[in-house]
Amino acid sequence: MKTYFKQDLRSSIVLYLVALPLCLGIALASKAPIISGIIAGIIGGIVVGLLSGSNTSVSGPAAGLTIIVLTGLNELPSYQAFLLAVVLAGVFQFILSKIKAGVLGDFIPGAVISGMLVSIGLLLILKQIPHALGYDFDYEGDEEFIQDDGNNTFTEIYYAILDLNWGAFFIAFLSLVILIAWNSKAMDRFTFSHYIPSQLIVVLLGILMNVIYINFFPSFELQGFHLSDVPKIDRNVLTTWNFPDYGQLTNPAVWQLGITIAFVASIETLLSIQAGDKIDHYKRITPANKELMAQGIGNIASGLIGGLPITSVIVRTSANVNAGAKTKWSTIFHGILLLLSILLLSPYINLIPKAALAAILIHVGYKLSKPAIFIDEYKRKFNRFLPFIITILAILFTDLLIGVIVGIAVSLCFILISNYKTSIMIYEDKGNYLLRFNKDVSFLNKKNLKALLNQVPDGAHLLIDATKADFVDIDIIETIDDFIQSAKNKNIRITVKTTATKPHSIFKLV
């Protein structure tokens, strides 16, 4: 911890400034108590951070769970019943960790992971542009194309331009200038730039500019929903604190919601840690089952004290990596900062304009989706680049989970096409033919096999080499057997090449 204390503390401040509006926005969108989002962020940072095997992953309330939470709150009799579902979700995730379900994350193609990272970056830019222009009607952290306010990702930007708030625009513009300049090579010669996060400078600048607006340019003043709104824990809040209603254990809807949350949160976690490991500068590998266990315990803890369900979140994880985090202590420190927000700092945090926070998120988005990434992917094979692009488009025009599913489906199609084309090959040399199985052969290759066998003329000699195939589908066997039987009438001589370990004696040679 001592070795990287300064880097992790610096990164935690950046991470905190990214996580704070997302925790508040997701709670607001879920129609849950605002403080529940902060609670989930605290648990995700401190509890999951301590238990996780990842050095980069950051957990908290996730936009991907917003619809599930909103639906659950509408269907269940109380928020306390919902909290019980969150606790049960944590129990189910703990069970998933024990049955080694984390292995599912290893089946996600690299092209899909890359596409997910880029699409998250683009979403951050597109979704934060309205906030940077002072159009704060959609909640922070929204990842869906169709928004709750009736607009979509692109029409929101259009209406934000029409209703431009110049006070917010100037703050966001100057903030982006500082973020870009601070991270330039020219600033490396200044020692202080390595210790003071540019994001902290941006936040202080936003507060200062709004003070100047209030005193000298009142028409530009930002107030109300244009500023952060962190609740403070006081006596009134404590008297209305929410805890699980264990009397709802007999309610089937509670169990159903718990299973749904556990499934979706686990999928998002596995996606996030795969993406986090991909961008980790040290290429460390997160133990997936240990992460599921940490997430399960985190959801149990969050539900027990009134918080939203949590999952590992790629936006916060990528912000953590890009801020230079070295160990999990960055995640833990950011959880502590979130805790201090509601205990001591809310009067000061609530002075921060959302436009300044939007600039920080836009800068994070650019780092995830810069043009160089597209160029690198384009230089690779087409069967990787196309799933990469389709994943991006699918996420932009639907949401994260649907987009990832579409990307995986496209990747599988390329695998099937590649297997279809290369599993069986035929070669000819002076009337001698070699039919070779280059890999395992399934029923999908049946049509191709028939076409290749039809190329063998009467009187030829055919060698069937099946030694490279560990598996040969019964449909393929029957097709070969039928050809062997018909070959006698065409004077085609057939030989099957075998090995001791792969005899393939199933072919009915006569």
C-alpha cells in the first residue's frame, strides 16, 4: 500500500468525482431514495473493494439495473421488500461464486470487450454533452438510447443546443481545456501536475466561476438541479432509514426479483472485469469467482442498510485505470470519500456545477473511444473488426447488455462461417483425391461435404483423412457411409486414414 499510496489517493479523488454524479443519477432514475445510490457506492467501494481480487474494478449502482430496480419498486409492496430482494440477490451471487459460474466471462470474445469499452466511451460523450450545455433533464449515468424524458441520445443533444445555458457551457468548455492541457506532454515538466488531479482543479474552477456568476453575471448563475445534490445524514434522515422487511420472505415476487438482479448484476460484473483487465496497464487477471463472491457480499451489505444493488461498473473502472490507479486501495479510498460526502462534505459538494462533472466524464469517454482504437481494430482481421463495430452500434442504439449479446451473436456467426469453410477440404493430384477433416466436423458441414464429394469422378482414388478430427457428427458419418456405398457403382476406390487414438472405424468400408 505504501508504495503506491500517492498514486492511489490521487486516483481515488478522480474516481470519486466520476462516481458521485452516477450514484445520485441512478438512484434518481430508479425512483429510489437518493441516499440509496450513495450507500451502494460506499459499499461498492469499501466492502467490495476490500474483498475483491481485482486491482482496478470499481463497483456501485449501475445503469444496467435501473429498469429492473424501477420495475421491482413498482411491483413490490414497499421499498423495504425491495431491499430484501437485494439481500437475496447477494446470496444467489455468493452461491454462483461457489459453483464456479465465473468461468462464463471467459467465453466473451475480445472484439466484443473492445467494442463495449469504445461504446461506453462514446455514450459518455454523447450523454454528457447535454449536461455540459446545462440541459440536465436526463439522469446521470443513463446508457439507454430511448430516455425517460421522451428523447433519445441524439435528440437530447439537439434540444440542449436549442436551450443552451451559457453559464454551464463556459464552465464545461474551460474545464475541457484544462483537462486536455493538464494531460499533455508539455505539462510533464511541472512536478505539481503529477500530484494534483486535473479533475479536482476543474471542480474548484466550476465552483469559482459560479461564484463569479452570482456576484457579477447573475443571468449566468447555476442553481437548483444544475448543481450536485448530495443528501446529508442528519437526525431526520436517520428516523426514516430503510431496512429489509423479512416478512416478505414468503412473497414469490421478492425471490423472482432477487434472482433477476443476481443474474444481470453477475453478467455485468463479468463483462466489467474482463474489460478492466484488458485496459489494466499491468495486464493482471481478476479471479472471476472471487469477484462474484465479493459482489454477493456487497449486495447483502447494501440491501441490509438501505442501498441499491451493486455491480462492477466499467465507467468507474475505466476512470480508475485512466487516473493511474495501481491497487485496489484507490477503489477503497473513493468509497471513503463517498462516505464523507454524506457525513461532512455535502454543503461543499453541492456547490459543484454538473457542467464541470460532465466535462470530466466527457474526457474519460474520449480516452475510451479515441480514433487510434478504431485504427488498431481496423488493422486486424475483418472477422474481428465487424463484431467490434456492430457491438458499438448495438450498444449505442439499445443498451449495454443487449448490445453485448448482439456482439457475441455476430462473433459466433463468424466462427460458424469460418468452421464451415475450413473444416473439410479436398485436394486433387493426377486423379488421386484427398478429403481431409481439418477440425471437428458437425452437421453444419453436411452441405459442404456433399458438394466436395460430388467433385470426385468415376474411377478415382479417394483418401479420407479424418485423423485431425476428435469429433465427427453422426450426420457426417452417414453422408460418408452413403457415399462409400454408392462409390462401388462408380469404381471409386476409397481409403480411410486412421491413427491408434482416432481410428474412426465408424465408416463402413467394404
